[in-house]
Amino acid sequence: MDASLPVLDQYVDQRVDCMVDAGLLDEVYDIFNLNADYTRGLLQAIGVREFETFLRENVVEARFDNESYSTDISVSLKSVDTGDKILKENMRAILNSCDDSKPSIILKEAIDKVKLNTRRLIRRQRRMIVRLQKLFGWDIHVLDATDSILSKSDDTWANQVVEPAVKIVRSFLSQEGTSVPGEECPNGVGTRILERELWTQYVCKACGDKVLRGAHEWEQHIQGRSHRKRKSKLRKSQVDFVAEKQHQASQIGDEFSVSDSDYFLIRE
């Protein structure tokens, strides 16, 4: 099953937002280990390592001040004491806040990293399927779920994905061959998806509205050193700007909040 990359990217972003709303941050907080190395082994998996900077700087150190934990990364840090509950509430407050403080910016960047890394995982998985097809000559049937994802319709999902998939599996199990039965899954679906992606246009705000054509060109661009340096510089400028404004406000004793028109967030 496959879909157009722009549609998959949008679906991933929405899915991560739903996970955050459902309590992802609480789970990350419970799992996080201050002594773990999130650049090695299974700890590199998507979901916790993206929040390491935020947790170290804003939440977890307070939890570890008066406690000693094992360096064994398999040890779970789940706790139900009052201190943990307060810290989790503070973390959710940062997430739901409308201000642009440094903790809020770092947390939003961490969530964006989860989305970005998941989108990259999708691309790696697609490339792997293509390699397996070429190396072993697998007869892979592609089911296009683009319309189903866009429409969010159970009927579209059943007609365009479930029914063709069931027919393919039944054909295989009955040893009638692996050809696609019927017209629900016509030949060339995968080719049409790739062709459609070649015409997709991406605009990079961080690089002065630079236009990229096609998912491959976009992926190469966002992984490039120039893009990453520019994005990092702009984000640092944003954090410094907010800190300076808050410092000025503290000097005059007035509350200060930065409006959306004062700056813009850098997104890919």
C-alpha cells in the first residue's frame, strides 16, 4: 500500500499531533533516562531522542536533583509521586502555552523533529521496497491509498484498498498466480504515484522561498548543509530575539509578549 508523498507527509503530521494530544509527552517523560545515550542502538528509534534537549533543560534535571538512578538504560523511570505529576503538568502547560519562550520553542522543535524523522522513515521504507523488487524480482502489487487518506471515507478505503488486497491474497493462496485480479488494482499504479510526485512543488521558507520540484529534490535539499545551517541560524536568532525582549520587559517591570507579527517560525 502506498500513497502520494505530500499526502503521506500530511497524514504523518496529523498523526503525530494526535499522539501528542493523547499523551505522548507523558510517555516520553516516563521512559526518558538522564544517563542514556540516545545516539546508539535501539535508543535511536523515533519517539524519545527528539525530546532529549527539552527534557534535559526544562524538566528532568529537577526530577533527578535528589535521586540516584541506575545507569542501566533498561530501567524504567515511571513514578507516581507528586513531584512527577507537577513536572508533567508543567510540561503540558509549556506545550499549550501561547507564548514564545525558549522552552516552548524547543518543545515545538522536538515535535517537528518527530514528524520530520517519521517522514524520512517513510522514504527509506519506500526505497527499500524498490531495492527488494529489483534484487529479487518480487512481483509487488501497489495499492494507491491516496484518495482514501484524503477522503477519510470507509467506503473508499474498502473499495480501493481492502477489496483489491483481499483478492490479491486469495489469488496467491489459491496458487492461481500473483497477477492482480480485476480492474480495482490496475497495472502501473506505483508508476503513476511516482510520476505525480515528480510534479509536486515544494517551497522552503527557511531558504527565502526557494522552490523545489519533486519529493526527491526536496528531500535532498532539507538534508543539505546549507539548508540546515540557515535553519539553525534563523531559529537561534528567534530564540535570542525572544530572550532579549523578555529581558527588556523585566528591566521596565512590565509583562511582555511577542505577537505573531513580530517574527515567524521556520518550518520545512
